[in-house]
Amino acid sequence: NKWRIVLPDNGRPGKDWKQDSAFYSGNRIQTTKYTWFTFLPQNIFEQFHRLGNLYFFFLVVLNWFPQVEVFHKEITMLPLVVVLLASMTKDAIEDYRKYQYDKTINFTKTRVYNK
């Protein structure tokens, strides 16, 4: 039975309750970055903003040309895949923990004091 105390201090008069409740109808905390549908494309987009991942991707693309091939194509892809999977797993676990915390915060009892 933990209570959160919310003190409105936004300069809006609290005279009309229906108008205020319509204005703040979706008032919930959301700190998660991803959804089920946007996780894979958004995470891959963010992963390739890192210079190291771009370097390994460049090596993978370069090894697909037979004139420049140094190692086998699959061996060159292995470091990039391992790094991407590890960081994706870390991001997924971190985002799920944020989702759980947001869920507990959004369902706690609140007391709202009006001026």
C-alpha cells in the first residue's frame, strides 16, 4: 500500500474537472524505447550508428568480393553477428526492465491535491 503524492503546479486552474481530465486522459509514465514491432529495425539502425559496427560491416561486404577476399565469408561475419546479438540482448533486457518499472509506477495508488 504505497502511495504516490501528485501535486499539480502547472498554472492551469482546476475549476473544470471534466476539461482537465480530458486534457490529461493519457497521463502515464512510459520510458521504454521499443515496442514489439519496432525493436528489430530500430535497434539495428542504432547499432550501425556505432563506428566499430560499421567497420565490421565494411569488412563483411569487402570479403564478398573474390578479388579482395582474405578469410572465408562466414568467418568474417561471425564477429559482427556476435556483437550485434549481444548488444540486442542487452538492450532487450534493459527495455523490458524499464517496462516492468513503468507498469508498477502506473498502477500505484495516487493522491492528488488540488489547490
